[in-house]
Amino acid sequence: MTRRRAWWKTLLGVVLTAIMLFPVYWMINVSLTPTTEMRKSPPDWFPVHGTIEGYLAVARDQLPYLGVSLLVGLGTVVLTLVLSAPAAYSLAKLRPRGGRPLSFILLIAQMIPAIIMAMGFYAIYLGIGMLNSIPGLIVADSTIAVPFGVLIFTAFMNGIPDELTAAATIDGAGAWRTFRSIILPISRNSIVTVSLFAFLWAWSDFIFASTLDGGGDLQPITLGIYKYIGNNNQEWNSIMATAVVASIPAAVLLVVAQRYVAAGITAGAVKD
Amino acid sequence: MTTKFRRGAAIAVAAALVGVGLVGCASSGGGTSASSKSYTFWDPYPQFDQSAAWTKLVESCGTKAGVTVKRTGYDTTALTNKALLAGQQGNSPDMLLVDNPVVSTLADAGILTSTAENKLDTSAIDKNIIAAGEIGGKTYGVPIGANTLALYYNKTVLKAAGVDAASITDWATLTDALAKVKAAGKKGITFSGINTEEGSFQFLPWFWGSGANLTQLDSPQAVAALTLWTDWLKKGYAPNSVIQNTQTTSWQEFATGDYAFGENGTWQLGNVKQAGIDYGILTIPAESGGPAAAPTGGEFLTIPVQKDAARYATTKKIVNCLTSTANFVTTDNTLSYIAPTADAQAAQVAGNAALKPWVDAVKAAKGRTSDNLGTKYPKISEQLWTAVQTALSGSQTPEAALKAAQTAAAAAIK
Amino acid sequence: MTTSAVPAKRAVGEKGGATSVAPPGRPAARRRVRSGQWAAWAFLAPVVAYLLVFYAFPLYRNVELSLKDYTVRSFVDGTAPFVWFDNYAKVIQNATFWPALTHTAIFTFVSIAFQFSIGLALAVFFFQHFRLASTLRALFLVPWLLPLIVSASTWSWMFNSDSGIVNSALEALGLPQINWLTSPDWSLIAVLIANIWIGIPFNLVILYSGLQNISGDLYEAASLDGANGWQKFWRITFPLLRPVSAITILLGLVYTLKVFDIIWIMTKGGPADSSTTLSTWSYRLGFGSVLPDFSPAAAVGNILILIALVFGLVYLRTQRKLDPS
């Protein structure tokens, strides 16, 4: 590849990303706008009369909740991976009887409206005393990600050539060892994908958090937004500021993780 | 091979057990059964955190009654669902503060105690305000404060357009004023016509002001009210965005300082000063003059049904504390509401003369679920806001939209 | 032709696995079948337990809600009468049903068509290694970090008829104002645009990792044969990406059928039902007014589940056809 072409692509990439992120920019713009200017017609493209009022409110009220969100997000990732990867391996490679109906059920399970799920969890958690707890929230959030994880892993693991696992079986490896030492390392990309979405869903979840953790002392940051949604009035600059602040650490995490993963994959390729 | 797979299976089973164990362990850690010294309080004020004056007040009333009160704020729509769900699971809070039109729904669901059971004294409360909590001859709860709608106007804009606010007494003079404002290059009026309860809330002063009745949505009077709004939109006196405006969005539009009028509530009183607008307040005029009845807003403090009836006595003490004249004044000044009793209203006006027009407006206001509509109101209201949307967006004429609404509402409440 | 690369890769593998290859009747083989089944279900056990514990109840509840006639009172005390399919009949006869169904179909298909093709184009684009590629790709995920209430509100902000940035840009270009959210002709388009935006990162990420799983050797071999980029895409990338594409589209379908928050926040399904889909309708019945109407809401929700079921079957069908075994 010539250097010139690569630069051209970077430029195009930056432009595309800018278009994609324009609504995010607009959100930042609103977060800096004082109430009197919010519905100005025509709107200002830049927060010329910017106020950091929203951010001051967030700094005052919200920062402790970031840790809770992070914990819930990572917990959801772990639980999702532990549950979905082995199941997908079985569905894709061990071909259990009744496997197809099961993947079908997983697909349908996702159609249950989140609010009905939340109501179900409320009843269950109330019975076992898990309301307003972080583990409770992790389990609830994972219900979005587990069926997704199983289906995505299955799709990817289906693509792993059977001769690889067959060779391992001939070598005398059991199902578990095949899974651990052959399937898992090959599935690195899909693990990253599933983890990413599990994290993102847990991070931005609202319905479970408000139904199951509404009265908790340890709340995720998304609930912090409610602080600015009063009965009659919403403080939009603070709402947007919360969302911005909440997304910064996660965005950094995403970028770093992507770089790390990209590096890992290249390293792996060299080893091959 | 067999042993190897067994080990795999064992690990998989172990993983399953860990999952179950997670659930199992947690069940032993603390249930939700409230102890006799701990009382729960839910309200729709998520904006107040643990250090807010409101929380302190609730807690101090608990302390006076010899118990601790744990207050939790929920988003107002989430609160209704949560209250129903908790009622279903027998886990209702000891005190529940809800938006007044919700009271009839919750009472209908059988999760609220009436004053006959909980022995609360509501005799001092203004009749028109408590009406929203009266269903089938029983009263459920005490209003914590009330609010209503009026027209905020921007003096600077009106002056530039050569309009005297005092000349606006009915719909015709208001429309004339809007025409002058538009001719002067400014914007007329903003309100909220969204397809939720907020939209009905904002339309009702005009609806009632025409003489229409909620039991007959397609009356000529109702058509006149909807035509008024539709014409404002057509002539450009009101912006197209009113169709999706919430009351907050509408307020933001008024706060730009470009609009002559904004229909909004008591609760914006603090914000209007912040926005730096030289404002005045007009009661919403009826079609042929005089003030129109505006709907009452505001929350009711209710006592949900408990398994242990012995709790009501303490709960009553806490409620009485929160609804004392002094606390009414404190609370309603914080919320920018009007107190529901004459004594507390007088104290509020003594402290802040700007509240006077709002006290009058609240006295003239009318509960949405009053006229013994109760749980029929939400059904009617849904059709009403739908009709407003249909007409404002130009999908149907006001006549056709209201006719359809009446048919649907009649079918829904039969 | 399109599948040429797939069998080449799979020909060596015994797709049926040891179980189906072994002729029946031999004891050793039968034991192996049985033990294979045990291992397979042992791996599945956690998820099955999980499904039973956490999904069975809500699913049962949703069906039960739809077959009984619940009022708020009977919701609380649990004494609703059983009415069979009355709620379904009522829902289907409702004037909102057909518009909602049509809007659901349009919303779902248009969303997926755009999300998938844009997502695929971006995945292929970012797969070429250039400076900042991985960072920019990570940034594409930022919209997913925002709670939907915020991103959807931002869109409704941008689409506001009077003070929205979109109209302000249109006016700057000399075009007339469009009432994106407040005109019955545009509201569905407006929510579609927002939904496509939300869905692009999902498609991009999954398809991108699908691309990573395609062996680079194939491209090298194709280059040696003198294939150009376009040919490489249609002969290698596209067919090899098919299993991942199928699941991405299927999941996209399920998620799009379910979407209600974006529409609810932006238009509440209005004006005049012009952007009402089955899922927003279900939400409106259940939670949109002060008086919840759970039974018809659950009925609408279950109709949606049935629709997803049909697409799930179609997916299984095509998968079976692709499977050589």
C-alpha cells in the first residue's frame, strides 16, 4: 500500500466518524447551553454563550455512581461469557439433540419486552431479597446479553473448521479441553464482540436499573439522569452533561480495548 | 475420553451451581420486610437527593413520630408502575406521594386506604383541590400542594407589538394580540400539545373555557376550543413544534425571550426570574371572557394498604407532620406550588406577593378526575390528546378528530 | 458460485461430526453418541438453568396477561377472569392495528436494509489497515454508550421543527422547513433515521469480527489470480460472511421489532399514529396513560413474539439448507 492512499483513507474515516458522531456533538453542545438559549431559532452551531452549570451539577452529584456502573458492566461481561461461550460451543460443535429448538427459544426469549422482564425480576428479587443490589443488577442486565452471546458465539464457532476439533479428539482431548485450548483461543474476536455489547448494554441500561435498583444506595450512573427529570421539569443541560460524563470513561475504555485487541490479533498472526 | 468429558461436565455443572449459588446466597442477606421502626416513603421527586431539604423534612417528621423514614424518589411514570407492582407483591411503601390523576387509578386498584380507614383529617383542604382524590364518596390521601396553568407573558415583546396585557380578556382579544405580535416580527404563543397526559393538561383550560365537558368530547364548544389552537398554528401564531412540545420544551421556547406568551405552570415561577424575562401572569381567559377553569396539578400523599394495620397510626403521625401549615409552606415554596389550605396560602402570599395570582388561579382550578370521572378520566384524556394531535398536525379537521375521539372514548369507558 | 469458497473449506471437515458418521448398531459407537450428548448438555446446562429461572416466568406472565382480562384491581389482587383470545380479537379489530403492523414492517425492513449495508460497507472500509482505523472504529461505538433516553432526545432536539439544527441546515441550503416529528408524512422517516443511526455500530462490530475470521490467504490467492477488489468482495468476503451476516440480520430483526424507546421518546407514535409500531402501541396500552391496560398490551407484545418466531423459523430453514449435512 502506498502512503498516499492510506492518508486518503484516514481522511475519509475521520469524515465518516464525524458524521456518525454529530448527534453526540450536538448532545455536548446542548449540555453546555443555558436554558434561555436551548430553543433558540436558528440554533447556534457552537455553545457560544456556554455554561458549565450542567457539569458543575454532575460533578457535585454523580461521580460516585460511575464506579457502580463500571462494576455492573464488567460483572455483566463476565457472567455473559461464562454462560454463553460453553453453551455456544455445545450448540455449534457437539450438536446436542434439541439444540435447534434451544437456539430458537433463545431467539424468542429476546422478544420479551424489557419492561415485562423487569416486572418478572422484581417479583423474583423481592422474594429472595436481591432488590437494590449490584449482583441483582448484573444478573438482570445479563439477560439482554446472554441470548445474544450464545447466538453470536454459535454463528462464529460454526465457522471453525471441524478438522481442528476432530484432530483434538483423536489426540484424546475431552470436550472441555477442546473447548478451552482450541475453541476459546480461536474465538478471540467473537469474545471481544460479545464482551463489548454486554458491557454497552449494561452501561446504558435504564429499565432494569430503575425497576430493580431504584431505591438502592449504590446506583448506576444512568439513574443519575433521573435527578434532573423532575415531575414537571427537566434540566436538559444537566441530563446531557450526565450522559457526556458517563460516556467518557467508557469511551476511553473502548478505544484502549480496541487498540489492545488489535495489537493482540496482529501478534497472534505473526506467531502463526 | 469418558473421564475427560466427565471433568468437563463437572465444571459446567459447577458453573451452573455458582450461578444458582449467587441467587441462593443473596436470599439469605436481608429481606425487604420492613421492621416496625423503619418506614418507607416513595415520591416522584427524583431531583431531590439525600441531602435535599425535602428529604430532611420527611426524615425529621419520621424522627418526631419515633421512627426512621427511608425516602426514595422515582420518575413520575415509573412510580405508578412501581406502585402497582409493589401492591401486587404486597410490598407497598408506608407512604406514597403520587400525581393527583393517578390517585383514582391506585384507589381503583385497591392499594390505597381511604380516610375512613386511616383517619386522616382533610377538612381544612380546599374543596376543589381534594376533589381529585375523591372517588365514589371516599377520599384517598391529602394533597401536598397544588399547581395549575396560566399564561406567562413577556412584557418586552408585548410592548414592542403595542399590546396592552390588560386588554386581553377573552379568546378574541388574545388572538388579536397574537396577530399584532406576529406583525411586529415576534413569535406568538407556545404551549404543549404532546400526545401524553401533559397535552391534555395543557388543552383543558381552553376546553373547559369553551364550556365543553369531558363527557362529550365532540360538542360544538369542544370543537371551538380545538379550532382555536389549530388556527393559531395555521396562522403561525404558535410554532409547529407545539405538537411534540412537553411543558419543559415549551418553557424553553418561552425562555428564549422571543415569545409573547407561554402557557405553563406554577412551578416555573423560580425559572422565569432566572431566565431574566420581564414577565407578567394572565389567567387563561374563557371563550367569552372571565377566567377559564384550569386543571389542578400537584401530588397527593396517600397511605397504601399494609398487611400490618398497626402501622397506620405512626404513618398518620408522619403525614400530619408533613401537612402541617408550617410544613406546607416550606414544602410548597420549595416545589414552587400553592398550598392546599387557606392558612398556608395566606402565609405563602405574605412571604411572596408574586404568588397572589397563582393562589387565585389554583382556587379557580378544577381536578381532572373530578365530576366523579375517576378512572374514566385517563381513557377520555387519551382520546382528547389524540384528537389534539390529529387536528394540530392537519391529519383531520377538529370536528372529525373530536368525533372520532368521542366514539373511542365512549367505547373505552362503557 | 457464491458458495464456492465455503465447500472448499469444509470439504475436509466432517460436518456431521462423529455422531452421525458412525453407523448405528455398533455398541461402542452408541455409547459414544450417548456420552457426546451428555457432554453437549453439560455445556448447555448453565444456560438452560438460566433460561428457566429468568425467562420462563416473564414469558409465562406475558402469555397469562394476554389471556385474562386484567384491570388494575385484578392486576393487584390476581383475580382476572380467563377470556381466551378475546384480547387478541379486540386488538386486531382495533383501528390502530393495521397501521401499526404496516409501520412495523416498514420500520423493520428499511432499518435493517440500511443498517446492514452501511454497517457492512464500513466494516470492509475499516478492515483495510490505515492509520487510526481501530481508534475511529472504536469511536463508532460511542452512541451505544449513551442511554437511549439521551440519544433519542438528542435526535428529537435536532429534528425540532422550529429550533432544530436539521431544519436550520436545510434553510441555509435554501430548502423549506420539514416538520420531521410533527407531520404525519415525515414522522416515520425521522424515527427511521435515528434508528438506523443507532443500529450501525452493532452491524459494524459484528461484521467486522466476521471479516477478521476470514483467512488472509484466500485474499492473497485471489490477488495472485488477478482478482480486483470488487471481485474479492463478491467472491470471498460476501459468501464467507454469510453465517455471520445471517445471524446479524436475524438479531437486528428481533431488536428492531422490539424497538420502542426511540420512537416513544421522539414522537410517542404520533402524530395521529403515523409512527406507531406494534411495540410502541403495546407500550402505550400498558404504560402510556395513567390507567394501564395490561392485557391488550401483552396481547400486542405476543403478536410481536409470533412475528419474530416466523422469522426465526425462516432463519433455521436457510441455515439447514446451507448445512451440507
